[in-house]
Amino acid sequence: MPKLTIEVRDIYTKQPIPFVSVSVDGIFGRTDLQGRVVFDLPPKDYVIEVRAPFYSPRTEKLRLMVDTSITLHLIRSIF
């Protein structure tokens, strides 16, 4: 099964955001201190949802066929 590595960073500071909730088609994970989370998933199309306190949520679509690493940047929420 392909590995999907997701790294979550602040869009402005480029710093990793730890302990972020990441969902890949309802499979949940949480980023580590380096802002990374790894999923082992079968090849197919996925919807990734990322939520963190004080940041706007983000949703992305991804076709996973081989080991893939992506970086998602979050924007601080003003609310």
C-alpha cells in the first residue's frame, strides 16, 4: 500500500504545526511535533481535511497511486 505523508505548516512563518487533526476519507490522524502524519492507504482518490485551533480549515483532493508526500499550508483565522 502506498504511504501518504502530510506535512502541515503555517503559510506565513513556514513553521510546522503540531497536533493538527487530519482526516483522509474519515481515517483520522494527528501531526507530530514536526507537523507530519503518515497514512498507509490503498491507491484511489481521497479527500483530505485538516483542522487546527486558530487556523482556517483546509480541504484538498488527492489521487494516491504511489508513495506521496505533500505539504499543506494553513492560514491563521482571525476569529
